[in-house]
Amino acid sequence: MKASLKSIAKDLNISPGTISRVLNGKAKEYRISEATVKRVKAYAQKVGYTPNLVAKSLQASKSFTIGLILPDISNPFFSTMAKHIEQQASAMHYSILLMDSDEQLEKETKALQQLYSRKVDGIILCPVGFEGSHYKEQFKDMGIPVVFVDRYLKGIDVPFVSSNNYKGAYDAVEFLIQKGHKTIGLIQGDQKLLTVNEREKGFKEALQDYNISFNANLLLGNGFNEENGYVSMLQLLKEKNKPTAILCMSNQICMGVLKAAKELQLNLPQDLSIISFDENPYAEYITPSLTTIKQHNDKMGAKAFNLIYDLIQDQKSEDPSFLIDTEIIERGSIFDLL
Amino acid sequence: MKASLKSIAKDLNISPGTISRVLNGKAKEYRISEATVKRVKAYAQKVGYTPNLVAKSLQASKSFTIGLILPDISNPFFSTMAKHIEQQASAMHYSILLMDSDEQLEKETKALQQLYSRKVDGIILCPVGFEGSHYKEQFKDMGIPVVFVDRYLKGIDVPFVSSNNYKGAYDAVEFLIQKGHKTIGLIQGDQKLLTVNEREKGFKEALQDYNISFNANLLLGNGFNEENGYVSMLQLLKEKNKPTAILCMSNQICMGVLKAAKELQLNLPQDLSIISFDENPYAEYITPSLTTIKQHNDKMGAKAFNLIYDLIQDQKSEDPSFLIDTEIIERGSIFDLL
DNA sequence: CTGAAAGCGCTTACAG
DNA sequence: CTGAAAGCGCTTACAG
């Protein structure tokens, strides 16, 4: 039989209230006698008392739990974020209820309901939907704070933490230009995503700042997946004005590009330079080793937790959204034209 | 203000008990009049009633939550497992409380306590410790079912699901032998792990079955990490009787091997053939493309959930432990000597 | 210094 | 067919 305040109270002939008070370190505050404090602590120790957190949650209407909804936890990009969120959370005595929306809006909606029912104190969400209004509707009556991570939306007033996608793309293009590239292709993720729009903007502005005219034929694709990378790459190589370098908006797009390059027996990076968003542990061992735009999703995760944590403490927090700079990890996939 | 049974009861002038009964689909059972059923349902719908699961958990002493403790959620090996566990769980209306032990026994212990306090219905654990007795002590009074996943221990009666590590290693060596290799190195993970022992056994027995004498100098290493792969590889190449092929016990070990090979400018796979445990999405694009021993951790995850689920339903379940066969994914890192 | 009581939101055996 | 009551394990304002 597990010990409860009640059982201890009975055994010790002290009221449950008092037991609660000493076990919660409120002995001083309530001026409880040294004697009883000692007795209670010793006995609790002896019977191995552990507080029932669900009872505590019910009475406090606070669960010390936060919900985390990710589109694909098996993707290292998200799982490293999850790791850092969990790390921060457990340091602050919060637990994580994890849900995988599998990029499906329906599952996400269910997850949100579930989390609400479970009375989490806050939610960190990487949304799979595009419409702010859709979410606004859902969050409206929940009455619990929400924070977006990685992806975010306009038309809804939810703080977010994301990479500085604009700058990431800008820097990448600038980097390419500095190596002498002037004809640069861009393979995009889903165009409904704000993060994708930001990157596109960075791409275009960098070209502009360096007086390179933008060729719309070199901007294509519409998805973060490998298939899109593959198809777009094939398309790109058919252009009369073929790119000498290519910027991939994700890991998986890059894999599709690599696949196409392999099939076509391109000689990388001489025939084509590649730079891609998202770092990966194998980048070093691919041929050529991959120059990447690393997103600091460890920081993103930690920051997302801190944000939701602050929000839980006191709702006030003016425009707490946060952009984290990316970093170019230079390896061997960019050919120096100069 | 969120609706509760009580608030609805008050608004409708019906007792909370009755509200509870109709909302839980027990109207028939309690022969509640069609009229009230309709009223209640309509009103609950209107005010958007959602049950408070923490209250429900408290009263039922059942939380429909399971705890998942993994040594490193950022590792794709574990995160794909997590994904499939979550998928199964949510299909059965269970939620996952995720904890990352970060390969530290201390964090694992805390996680276990936390989960116990949170009254999860069961725990899926990939243990970082080695001693059965250590865990036996901890699980003894918890009174909630536990299942090991991937790693398991002797000296403790806890069901587990893992890869068939013995067979995985055996098959790999056999595969190598069939390509004409006779001098085969093995770089191990942590030797205190049963899974590592099993693989070692498979390695040795395959050699034996093919009448190849075992050379203890070719078996080395003691950790799943990259560093160990690197150091062991260097060591291995100093042998008078250098291996023509090498079996790595993990992804990360393999990366260390690749790193060393690159530094030494080995010509792979001619100079050295490589086969490694753990599939990875980049295996195709590494040079040479990597032949791997794939662990089906999707199945492992799903099975682990099913196991704990059964255990939660009724404790009986005789020797439910489960080994899942691995699969060799043949690519280009094995040189055919024949 | 400590206890009795009420309440967090639910469910269910007991009555009628 | 439906209500009142007790209880899940906790905490805390109120008394004394």
C-alpha cells in the first residue's frame, strides 16, 4: 500500500494538514514544533512517501506539465529541439507531454484537445497548418498559453521562436557570391510557410544587393521533402542558363538533390555547388562533404521553453518572439570559382 | 469560465451525477430519459464541455498516460522509436510523458520518481544502467508495470523488446564471409550491455561456423560513440594481420571509423570493407554508400507499447519478451573479394 | 502550534 | 429514471 498524507496522518495521529505542511517545507511558516517535524519527516522517509502529483494538480489547477506538439519527432531537426525543451523543462520541474502530429492537421487538433483536457500549463507547438484564424479559433477558449516553435503564422498573436530564416538565406547567397557564383538556384519548401517566404526574401535581396538579376526559373519547388528536391533538381538542370550553385531549403531537399546528382553522374562540386539548410551528423562524410546552414535548434528548444515558462508565470510579456541566427558550416560542397 | 459537470448541473438543474452518466454514454445503463439526455448533450456541446482528465485520473487512479524514458531522444535511433510508441499510444487514447535520461543514471532515477509521482499507468524504459538489482530495488514498490526497450538486463524479471542482436551480428559476419572476407574486425559498444554481448556472440559463432579462427586482437572498443570508433579503427589498422572488413556496432562508431579512414586516406571499400549496425538516411550518399544492419525500431516501438498496454490491462503475460530481426541493407561499402 | 472543514472535478454505490 | 453522498489525495483559509 502506498503511503498518502492521510495514511501517515492516521499512523502518526496527526492531522493530514500538518503532514502536508511539514512535507512542503512550511513548518517554519506555520510554526510547527521541531518534535512533530522530525517525527513526520522520519516517518515519511521510512514509508517512502511520494506526493501524488495528480491530486496536487487537481487542487492547484496547475499540473507542472507542458504539452509539446511536433510534426515529426523522428526527424532529427525536431528531436534535437525536443531534447533541449525536455532538458530545460525538467530543470524547472516541468514534465513534457509529447504528441506527434505527423504533419496532419487532424492529429494536431486532437493533440491540442487532449492537452487541454489534461490541463497542461502551456503548449509549445510547431504548427502544421497555415492559417492564423484556424488556430485563433482553437486557442481562444483554452485559456492556456501557447508558443510556436520553428514555424509561425501571421494573423494570430502567438509568440514564437524561430531561426532567422531571412538572414540565413541571405548569408548563404552572399557566401556563394563571394565564391564567384552568379547563377544560383533555390529549391523551396512549402510556399505557404512563412519561414519559406522569409528565406525566399533573403535569397532575393542578397542577389539584389550584389546586383545580380533574379531569374524566376531558378526558384522552384514546393515542399521540404526529398522528392521535391529530386524533381526540382532535374528541372533546374534543364534550364538554358543552368545554375552553378544551388541552395536547398532543407536537409531532405538536399538528399533529393544528391540523389539526382548521383544519377546524372555529376561531378560535385565542380559541376554544381551545393549549400543546404539544416546541419546533419553525416555532412562530413558525404561526398562532397556538405556545406550547411546550421539552425541552432538546441537554442530554439531551450528558448521556446523559457518563453512558455515566462508566459505561465505571468501572462505579460510584450512581443517576446525571438529569432535565432543560423550559422554557415563550411565544408566541401561549394566550388570556388575565383 | 470553463464548464464543469458541476456548472452544467447547476445551469440545467440536474445533478452532476446524471450529467456525468449521460456524457459518459451510460444513459442506457441507467435508463435516463431521452429528454434529459438530449438536453444535457446539447448543452454540453453548446458550452464546449471538455472533461478534466486530471480529476478523472485522481478518482479512477488511472491516468491513461505512460512514461517513456530514453537515453537520448535527439538520436534518430531513439526518436523513431519514440514516434512509433507515440503513434500506438495515441491510437489507444494514451498520452506519453517523455523524459530524456541523457545516458545518466541519476537523471533516469529522477525521471522514474517523477513518473511514479505522476501516476503513469506504465513505463517504457531504455535503461542506462547495467545492474538488474539496481532496478529491482526501484521498481519494487512502484506497483506499476515496466517494459524495457532496446536494452535489457539480466537479474530482473522485466519484459523487454529488443532487436535480435545475436542474429544481426551473425548475419553480418556471414554476409562478409560470403564476399570472401576472412579477417574481420569488430568494434564494440559498451561491454556491460547485454545487447553488445549478444552481438559479440553472434560474431564469434559465425566465424566458428565457417571455420575461421577468432583473433582476439580484432575485437575491440568499448562504447557506442564516435570517439571509440575512431580510436579503435586506428588501433585495428596497426595489427600485423589487418582486417579486410570491419563490423561496427553502431552508427556513431561507424562515423568514427569513416573519420579515421578519411584521415588515413584509405580507399574504401577496396582497402577496407565496412558494415555497421543502424540504418541512417544518409547511408546512400556517403562514399562509399554504407551497407548497414537495419534495426526495425518502428516495430520495436510499436511492440513496446503493445506490451506495456497488455501489462496495464491485466498483469498476467508469461514471458512476453520479444526479439525483432534485423535486416541487412546492402549498398556499396563491402568489397567483393571473390 | 495544530486540527477540522471545504473544495479541486470527477464517478459510482446506494437509495428511492 | 435521478439525486445525495462519499471519496480519489491533496492544500489552505479559518479557528483556536
